[in-house]
Amino acid sequence: MQIVEVTTFGVRSAVITLRRSGSPLRFVLYPMLHMAAEAFYTEVSRRLKSADVIVVEGVGGSGPPRKGRCSCTP
């Protein structure tokens, strides 16, 4: 399975949806890049607004490295 593709034309990422038959539960993976057009981040933000739980991993800030963060929306 190819999630991020890099070619001479540019970079593409695939949104992956994981489902279990017979259950409404689903996981949607949004591969993120450190550098992209503003429209890319705007579209991902729009899609995330419908999520019940957002789990992110990455780096940021000046504190110690974090392994992950969970943002639960009401």
C-alpha cells in the first residue's frame, strides 16, 4: 500500500479509511507533510471537524518530544 508518493510532478498522499464490517466504527488516516500548500491543510482541517476523536503524532514546540496526543471533541 502506498500512502505518500513523490514524483517529479509533485507529492501526493492517500487518505486511508479502515472499517470493520458490521460496525459503524472507522479510522481515517490523513498522512501529513511538513510542507504543503495552504489549501491542503485547510481541506484536512475541514474534514477533521466531523471526527469524534483526533489522534495526532508529530513534533512541535520547544518542550520535550511527545509520542502522541489525543484531542477529544464533544
